[in-house]
Amino acid sequence: MIAIICLLLLIIFLASISQVLLKVGSNIRNQKKSVLAPYLNVHTLCSYGLFLIVTVISVIVLKEGVPLKNYNSITSLVYVCVIGLSWGLLNEEVTKKTIVGILLIIGGVVVFNF
């Protein structure tokens, strides 16, 4: 059971990092003004790789018996982590509405799973 919880936390962390990398990669432009530059750079390709790893770990977690309804509610915490990482790493602003949204997500996960 502890291993499954650790895998779920790893999924949340890797998916959050992947989404932040995807955001950073989408802002990269090169001098040639290539249309593919936002899609084929180191940040974006690493993000795709992390999403692949998250998918494999998700299959393992679901195969080990975590119900899909619980998996979906727990992995919604990715949104909370992305906001935190964006604030900490990318210096994005966190508004009052964002904080209310975070609290609603966390409240929903707690109510749904416990």
C-alpha cells in the first residue's frame, strides 16, 4: 500500500514537472522562426518523455488495484502542483481566484477519497 501511495505521489510530481517543462518549451523561439521550434526543443521533448513515464506508472498503479475513480480524483492534485511550480520557478502570479481553486481541488479530493 505504501508503494502505491509513493507511485501516486511520483505520478503527481512527474506530471507537474512535465507540464511546467512543456510551458517553458512552448515559449522557446529560435532565430529561424521555425514552426516546429516550440515542439522540438529539449524542454518539450523531455516533457514528452516524462509524460510517457507517467503513463507507464499509471498503468502499473491501476493494475495493482487502485480504482479509476480514486486515481482520477487524486491525480487532479497535479493542477495544484503545477500552480505551485509555476509560481516558484516561473514567477507567475497567484491570484485569490487561483487560491480558491486550489482549496476547492484539495477539498474535493479529501471529500471524495475519505
